[in-house]
Amino acid sequence: MQRRAVAQEGRTERGWLRFAGLDAELPYIDIDSGVPGPRLAVMAGIHPNEVSSMEAALRLAAAFDDGLRRGSVTLLPVVNMPGLAGHAEFVIPVDGKNLNFSFPGRVDGSFTERLAHALVTEWSAGADVVIDLHGGDLREAVAKFVMVQTTGEAAFDARTRALARCYDAELIVEFQPGETVNTGRATNMLPRLGRHAVMSEAGANGRLDEACIAFHVGGVLNIARLLGLTSAPLLPHGRTARILSGFSRVVAPADGRFYCEVACNDVVRAGQLVAVLRDIFGIQIAEMRAAEAGRVVMIVTHNIVSEGEWVLSIGLPLGEA
Ligand SMILES: [Zn+2]
């Protein structure tokens, strides 16, 4: 990994990262307090339309430049640089793969797999916590929520739960040990390597939203406080998070016009109508119903969907934080 610094102001260095074997440069912002201490690694823009989370990374850089007391922070404000200008939805256009489901990656894999491997083994090596900021691609809306992976190891999971509760979240998804459906995210895979990771989601439709930006910034700053990187007071929570054990993927049964009947964070009953699908003439062709009771985590916001498209996620409740 090579750092090509282009600016140094105070304790903050900005520049470009390059990994061996990958023809791409990623912008980085590093803040070093000059005092030994924990290291925090924060990335955004794995999905490069999720701009509220990417904006949060920039604001965090400014906050840490001012407030870091111990340790260091490394920030990647846009991981998917190859997809940025073309507004790529979910994938890195070099190989068409979704980095979000490519961790821990492969050293001899395709571009996306190599990048995942480099992020795990080089960029975030030695970090006490890796935080992955997401939320609100061009055609989706998400609840303000956090994802973490539990392992079954009590002390590790207690720390993981404390990290997740740093966010003022509507929902916290605690993926259960042995989770097999939702794998490949950094937040799912790093705990299997004994490393702490948190993923936060907030945003909609590729737009900047101050409440969503504040959700991401506030959660990361609280984690920094928990780790002892800063001495700022913990930001208070305005709501009680509901804890989920995971979430289902509801897919469109056919091409059509999608009329969603629920909003993010809504409570749904088993069997409740959550969306209607109509054909090109507006004739109803399918009803979509919740298989189980839960909370709405994500909805597609575009009226036109295709067969097999992931259009809704419903999380399964465990309790309250
Ligand atoms: Zn995302």
C-alpha cells in the first residue's frame, strides 16, 4: 500500500492510496493525534451514490482534526472510485461485482475481490474498529440502522453490542452466529477474523440529508469517545433502538410497476400486504405480503422493477436496546 500525500494541514493528511496489483487510486484522509492510542478505520462510498454517508466521512475528518486526543483515524471517503463518476449502483464497474458482498476478498481474485482483500489486510490492518458507512442508493430508502455480527463469544459480542449502541438508531441488526444468508459484508466477515466492525445505514435516493449525515457522524463520534480517541461528551440518543436478528430479502415476482404500501421502520404483521405489482397497463399482477412479522429495513423507491429484484427487506425483531 502506497500513500501519495497531497496536503498536510495540522494533524490531517490528505492524499491518494494505491494497492499493489490494483489500477486505481482511492482518496484518503488520515488524522494522527501524535499520542499513542487506538486506531479507527472508517470507510464510505463502497456504494458511490450513498452520498449522505460519504458526506459524513468528510465531516468526521473535520471533527477529528479538531477533537482527536489520542490515537489515529484513517478515513476513506469514496471507496468505489471507479464507479463514482458514472453513478454505478452497487457494483464496481471494473468487474461488475458488489464490493459489499466480496469480503474478505482474495489476493488473486478480480479487481473487487483484490480490493476487499487489500482493505482488510492493508488499509485497516491494526484498526481497533472498522466502520463502514452506507445508505440510500439512487433507487432505495433505508431506515436509520446499524448492522453488526455476533460470534457467540461473550466478551467479543458485548463489545460489539456497545459499539452498535453508539448510534441513535431506529434499528440494530445483530446478525446471529452462523449467519449464512447475509455474508460478505466487511461487518459480517471481520468478526470471523476476531476483529470488530460496524456498518451504519441511513439515506435515500442518492440525496444529501442532514438528519442522515448527523446519524452517521454522531455514531462514529460516540464510538471514538468509547475507544478513548476523544474526550467529547457522548451524544444523547433520541429514540430506543429495536433489535433485529437479521432480515429477509423480498424480491419482485415479475417485471412491473412497484407500489410499496409501507415505509422504512414500519412494523408489519405476518401476512400483511407490503406492496402491489402492476403490469405495464396498470393491471395488478401480484400482491407481496410479509412472510413474518417484523420491521421494514429497506425499500426500493423506484416504481419500475424487474423480476428477481430485491425490493424490500423486513427485519425480524429480537427486542429493545
Ligand atoms: Zn450501501
